[in-house]
Amino acid sequence: MRLAGAIALVAVLAACRGPILVEPQAAARKQVVLYATDWCGYCKQARAFLAKHNVRYTEVDIEKSPEGKRDYDRIGLRGVPILVIDGQPLKGFDPRLVAATLNR
């Protein structure tokens, strides 16, 4: 009985999460910068997410651009990807957080 209850709870929680939606009009008003590298798997996922949702963004490869690396260092976070949406830095890639920030 406990296992069935746990499975039902997981199913309900998964259903509550629903699809990730990005409002095109809200996203179009945002300035988005992606600090990334070529080899980073999460950077690749972030690129794919932004492309899928037609979000315009500027990508800065922190290993190829000295100026971009300086800008990245000023943010004060470590690791990639770093998405900066209207001046708000987001560390790592969490599609729900990115969508929520774009939709604000």
C-alpha cells in the first residue's frame, strides 16, 4: 500500500509541473547573454532551449573572448553556463527558472 501511495504522489507531482512555456512577447523584451564554452553539455542544452523558444541572445565563449571572460569574471559566479537575463545572472541551466525569468 505504501508503494502505491508513493507512486501516485510522484505521478501527481509530475503532472503539476506541466510543460515549460515561454511567452514570446515577454521574452522578446529581454536582453539575454549566455556565458558558455564549446565543450559544456549544459551550455548546449541552454542553446537548444533558447533556440526552441525563439529567444534572441548573445553568446560569449569565455575561453575564446578575453573581453567576454572579463565580463564573466565581474558577475562573480563560477562555472558555465551563466545566463544573464535583463541583468539577473542565473547559474547553471534550469529550464523552469529560465522560463520564469523570461516570462517576468
